[in-house]
Amino acid sequence: MLIYKFGGSSVKNAEGIRNISEIIYNQKNKLVVVISALGCTTNALEQLVKLTWDKLPGFERAFEKIKKFHFDLLKELDGKEKRPEVEKRLSLYFHELEFLMKGKPGNDFDRYYDQIVSQGELWSTTIVHAYLEGLGVASKWVDAREMIFTDDHFRSARVHWEKTEEAVKKRLNFSDARVYITQGFIGRTKNNLSTTLGREGSDFTAAILGNILETEKVVIWKDVPGVLNGDPKAMPDPVLLPEITYQEAIELAYFGARVIHPKTIKPLQNKKIPLFVKSFYQPQGGGTSIKEENKPVEKTPTFIFKEKQLLISISPWDFSFVIDQSLGSIFTLLNKHKVKVNLIQNSAISISVCVDENDRKLPGLLADLKNNYKTYYNKDVRLITVRHYTEEAIQRVMMGDEVLIEQRTRSTVHFVVRKRAKF
Ligand code: ASP
Ligand code: MG
């Protein structure tokens, strides 16, 4: 039994859907397929939420655009699916969404966001499932919200493992199908509210299912040949890492390598389930294997760039030692505003934290900090991480940038820099 996960870029157009359908068609084992929303649908839904929440104009147009994109794609696919039935189902989803969005949003932004943004995966899986049926792949469409139970920590919901395990084992038991199609990224609370697991969370869904079903392996199909030693959009000629350990994958994902969602590895590592990252453009290619006991391979310097960072420097007004007096309360404030720290460094009287820029969370945090501490910040800085660094590798990425913070361990170096490094 296998789990395949396909992200948004694999299903961004009709050609993409045909391609992944062929990959699914060629797999004759028992299979669970986890799919994200089509292309950039999740971004478009985020925009939609912003429009209604902030009461800005343009909702109708934005809504129609998303809707048209899905119906046009279905038409273009023009497979042997029963199109009127699929269109009816999609219409119903869009109708419900429109109704929801024309109503009052309530007073919890994150909760409102999840009810809307979770829809994209329902649409994409409905379309892919129908197309597969048309191809003659008998498969079952399963609503992930009937399996993935979470708390109400909206936008980064935490999984209730016991309840989820029970539901997954019951629902995906292969007695009624060989292939199941379900959504990544989404879940549900005990009060039947939709939740999401955090952006790019479909990988995590695949890992949850993999863990529970003790699958032979999980394959994440991407538009890159596997895990590379740098983001091809940020550097030329990155090389493929054919084998890495779980530990390495966790480190890379944690520091911002966008190839796998950081939460994906642990559930698989716990059950020693290998994870493969492969290209949906070259299904025959080897890709990257991630498992416990990979033979020691030469450690390739690996680069991770995190853009749009804010570096906040905080010090007590009275010059007391920051570690003694203030650390706890600074972290309480970060926690209160749900701001995740990407890097932290302290001196005797100040502490610096590097965080993702975020228009919603940061103004509140900065106001609270300024009320209590001397607070400065640098906007639009870049966090560079080099794993298995060499001096040559560092030279390659620094290119005269102004270094605001440097931190080294034996295996990893981090820099917070101002100005863009170019290759
Ligand atoms: N569609 C969601 C997102 O774009 C989940 C995912 O792609 O993994 O964040
Ligand atoms: Mg996506």
C-alpha cells in the first residue's frame, strides 16, 4: 500500500491533471492519493477572505474568477467523466461558499479563514476523482474532514491522533476500493468546523495517513527532481540530494527549505516509513529517498534562503540583563501574538529575534514590545542557512551582504543579512 501526494503545481492545469492521472493509473497497488488545491487556488482564496474581512470591493470579480477557473479546467479536461454530475457538485460547493461569504464573518479571523480556504481541496479532488473515473480507475472520493480530527487552533490546527486513527482505519480499509482520493491540508473540529493544518500542509496529511496506515512508503510528487541543495528559484544549478536521513530532512524543512512541510517527517520517522520526493515530470527518475539508515553520503553544502524577515532587537530600558529578567515575558508576548521565531540571539542586555514579516500579527507584537522594552527592527532582511558549510560555500552566498547576525554550529551556519545576495 502506498501514499501519493500531489501538490498544487502538479494540478495547475488540464495537462497537469492528465499527467498525474497517468501516474496514478500506472500504479497497480493499493493507493491513497492526497491532493492539494489546484495551482494557486489557496492564495486566491486567501485574497478572497481578505476582501470580505476587510470589507474591500472586488469580491464578486475575485469569486467568479476562481469559479470560472475550476469550471473551465473541467471542460478542458474533457475526459470520459460524467461532467454534468461533477458540475452539479462543484456548483453546490461554490453556492455554499458564496452564501457563507455574503454572510457575517464573525469575529475570529482565523476561524473564518479556515471555513473558506479549506474549500480549494474539495474542488480539486472532486475534479481529479471524476477524471480518474473516466479513465477507468475505480476510486473512492473521501472527505478528509471525516478522518482528520483536530483542535480549534485554526490555520495551524493540531491533530487529535486517537480519534483520527480510528476514523482513518475505518474509512480507508480498502474493502470498498483499491484507490482512495482525499484532500490534503484540511481537517475538522469536534464541532464540525473546518480547519487547516498550516500552509503547504498537504504533505503533513500524507504523513498522518502514512503513519496510521503503516504504508510501505509515501511519495511526494513535485515539480523539482527531488530535494535539492538549494531552491532553483534562488540559485543556479542546485544539485539533487539522492539520499538524506529523516534528521537532515527535518533540519532542512525547519530552516525553511520549502520542499517538504516541516511537520511531515516525524510521523513517518516514528514508524520508519520511507519518504520519497520525486518529480511528476519524470516519474521514472530516482528522486530523493528520506529514511533512517541512509548510507553515509558525502555531505553536500545545502543552502536555504528565507526572505521577508523582520529582525527585532529588544532590550530592557533599565539595562538589566535580558536573560535574568525579561526572557520569559518576551516569549510570552511572542506566544500571545502567535509569532514563530526563526532565529534568536542574545547579548548581555539585548535579545534579537528573526521572524517572518506578517501584516496582521506583527503590529500588535511590536506595540506590546515597545510598551515594555526598547525595541528596534530591521525590515526585509534575509535569513540564510548553510548546512554542511565550507568557507567556499559561504563565500558563494554572501557576496558582500551586510551581516547583521552570524551564528555557527559544527554543521550549520545562519546569517541574517541586509541586501539581496545575487549569484
Ligand atoms: N493548498 C494548500 C496550500 O497551498 C495546502 C498545500 O498545498 O499543501 O497551502
Ligand atoms: Mg498549494
